Amino acid sequence: MDRLIYTAASAARSLMQRQDGIANNLANANTPGFRADQVAFRAVPVRGDGDPTRVVSLEATAGFDESSGALDATGRNLDIAVLGKGYIAIQAPDGSEAYTRAGSLQVNSDGTLVSPGGLAVASEGGTINIPAGSTVSIAKDGTVSAKPSNGPSQLVGRIKLVSAEPGALRKGSDGLLRTETGEDLPADPQVQVASGSLEGSNVNVVEAMVGMISAARQFETQMKLLQNAEQNDQRAAQLLAPAR
């Protein structure tokens, strides 16, 4: 009896975690540069008195979908889309280097080129500062130029573009990507960007909706199994009860 309870309860909890992951993907279906989270599970023995004869399923880090999203031309000079498997390097709040595909860049009040989340875009010299009143243009190699209203265009920096081997990056709770070791990736001159465009999310909405419905139905099945286990336990207690 307890095996049925452990199995059904473990499955129900895993399906709830799967629904959370799918819901997060659906919520970011229109977020530029978003990478769909992938959920996986592993069996872990239940520790306690006696031998570990029961197991439960726990969520395991499966990474994210690294496939590229569709490009959407915006015509905005600060919008860039990374072509291929590269990433834009930015400075995380803790001072470390993180990576993203979100290319809707902005210039903050200090004149610093920042990511959509307000984090400074990394360059070979630290950060990129844009002179006030300048028109910004970004080349394919990430070179940033600023043209003032009454003067020639000048080079102000180059966005650090990196590449990583499949599975080398992990997504944090803040949505940013980092290496497993915490080390910074070197700049890759082969990575290019398309100016005036944004990369859409790589979430497949139809597939996510089907997965959500499937997970909900499987969850209902596990709850029915738990109810059956409770009913069987009650019937067994009645059969074993001493006669009065």
C-alpha cells in the first residue's frame, strides 16, 4: 500500500514542478532572447530507519533550450540580435560576468550602454559610455559608434560577444546565463550581431500548451491513485477490525 502512496505522491509533486516550468516558459513566450527552460527528474532513495526501499523523484538541472528564436526587424538602432550560438556579455549586480541573448539595449541616465534589465553591457575596456546627444550605431562585430549632432562619428567601444560549448552555461534564478565554474568566457571575434533586429523567444507555444494539458491530466491521475489508496486503506482497516 505504501508503495502506491510513495509512487503517486512523488509523481504528483514532479508534475507540479513540470507545470511550473512550462508556465514560466509560456509567460516568457514574447520575451526577446528568452531561452525555454527544460525540466528533468532523477530518482532519489528515501533515507530513514531501515533500508532505503522507497524512492522519490526530484527535479534535476536540465539546462535550457539553446536553439535560436526568430528574428524580428525593429529598425531601432540600439536593438541587436545575436546570430548563431553567441551571447552578449553583461555585468551582473554582484560584479561577475553573465550572458544573455536579450538585445534590446538602452542608454541609462549616466550614458552607459545597458541591457533591458539595466545591467551594463561588457566590453574589452569595461563598460561602454555614450556621449550625450549622440546617435548610436552598432556594427556586425559589436563595435559601437556614436555620432554627435555636429561632428564626425567616433568609436566608443565594442560589445563583448562570446560563444560557449553546448551545455556549458547554466541559467540562474535571475534569468542570466553563467558558466558552471564562474569563469569569464573569452571574446569570440566570430560572433556577429544584426543591428535593428531582435531575437524572439524560442518557446514553442503550441508544444508548451500541449505539455501543460498533458501534465494536468497526469496530475489528476496521480491524485485519483492517492484517493484509491486511501479507500483501500479504510476498507482494509474495516476488514481487520475486531468484531464487536
